[in-house]
Amino acid sequence: MKALIEKIQKLKSQKDAVILVHNYQKKEIQDIADILGDSLDLSRKAKGTSNPMIIFCGVRFMAETAKILSPDKKVLLPVFDAGCPMADMVTANDILDYKKEHPDVFVVSYVNTSAEVKAVSDICCTSANAVQIVKNIKARKILFVPDKNLGDFVKRRVPEKEIQLWDGYCIVHVRINKEHLKKMKKEHPEALVLVHPECESQIIELADEVTSTNGMVKFVKDSEKTEFIIATEEGMIDRLKKEAPDKIFYPASKPTLCRNMKKTGLEDVLRSFTCEQYEINLPDPIIRNAQAALNRMLEYSK
Ligand code: 13P
Ligand code: SF4
């Protein structure tokens, strides 16, 4: 493993690349990250970095987001089929059809969508800024795609808006089991419950804090408490242990593994550097239109 990491580091400096890693990636991948974070943080940093090459260890929509925000850079996704099943639950044609029926609707798309969907959306959001974005936009009639659970979370917090929810969901977060979470709470009465807003409302109701993955890191570091029950993808516990090694974390429920997030290994990263694959290429009009929706998000959530 040490030799593999050394090869990666050498190629990284030869190619002047930066390695962006999502919080759900395997521990060995988190350990080689230049930037480790949630979707919002990684979008901001992808835009901000000056390196000409980005290796994105995450899933396809994240690498596409980096390409849209930095079209002149070479963006590589180490595993070709690391996708997000929730992102595939809505297409650009679905949105165009909906807009034909409801011409005055404002489309807010979660960043977990394809570049084509972003290109026909009015604004994007992430789990970290969804409530803020929906509160800040002027439009009252909103279509929120694709995550009905995040959309429902937003809807409850911004009741003044008329929000239509798409029927998408994260196949990982909906597996988090309420009875198991209740049992964990009983077994660890001192622990605070941190829940990702992709979870169903029955899980969100049991939370002490509902937040994005970076929000969880901040919450744990700022808290005087030492025990936490974590309701999200299980890789998050590696990330939290890295940041707060003296604190104790329990998974809210098992299994909560995102198969796609776990496809990337060190060998894939090395191959990605040597063969410069898999490069993200998107048509210019898609980049232009998707960029407008993403830049609007960054502008509204400063
Ligand atoms: P965040 O890390 O932005 O909270 O999102 C979680 C997620 O599901 C990414 O796929
Ligand atoms: Fe997609 Fe859910 Fe995996 Fe995130 S955790 S990449 S939303 S399937």
C-alpha cells in the first residue's frame, strides 16, 4: 500500500493535479485527499483550485460538477461506473415535460443530478444549503428534484413556498431503520443523533441535528458531547474518527454502505493518473447552462 501511495503522490506532483475526495469514500482514499469534503465544499474548492488536473474520488455527478465549474481543467473520475442511483431518477426530458405543463415553475435541482438535468434547472442546491437556497429565491412555485426526502425536509422549513416533490430518493439513506435507531438511542442515552437530510422524515424526527456530511464534522468538533449516533452512509464514521479521534460514533443502522462510493480503490486512482482516465467531457451548451444553475447556487449561499 505504501508503494502505491508513493507512486500516486509522484504522479500527482508531476501532473500538478489535486485529489478531491467525498466524505463517503474508503478510508485509504480519504487518507490521500488534498481536499476532503461534502458536495458543497468540493464544488467550491473545484472552482477555486488552480491545478490543471482534478482527480475526483466520488461519484460521476460530482466529477461532472467539477468539470462544469472548471471547464478548462482535465477532470478524471477513477471508476467509470461510479454513479448515483438517485441522480438517475430524473432526466432532462422529465423536467422539460413538467415545465410544459407548469410554465411558471422554478426548478431547484439537488446537486445529485446529471449535467443535463442541471442544464435545464434554474438553480442547484446541496444538502448543506437547500433550505437557504429555497428561502432566498424569489419564486414561490418550486419543483424540487430528485430527492423527495431532502425536498420534504426543505418544505417543512420553508412553508411559505409551494414545493412540488419529485419521486426520487437515495437507496442508501432510505434503508436506515427507525426501530434500529430507537434501539441505539436506548443503548446509548448520552449520544446525540446526527441525521443526513436524505433520510426519511421518520428518521429526521429522531434527530438532534439534521445536516450535511461536513455539517456533521463541524457539529461533532464543536460539541462538548463525546458520543454520537450517525444516520448516513457508513464511510462518514471514518471521516468523523479522523477529525475527532477521542469521540465515539455508532452507526444508526446497518447496512448503510453506498456501493458506488466504495468502488474507488488506490489502484483505480493510480490507473486514473497513468492512463488519464476516465475524462469527463461535456458538450459546451450543457456546460454553459449547468454552470449558470451552479453559479446561482454559489451566489445564493455565500
Ligand atoms: P453531502 O456530502 O453533500 O452531505 O451529500 C451526501 C451525498 O449523498 C452525496 O452523494
Ligand atoms: Fe447517491 Fe445515495 Fe450514494 Fe449519495 S449515498 S451517491 S445519494 S446513492
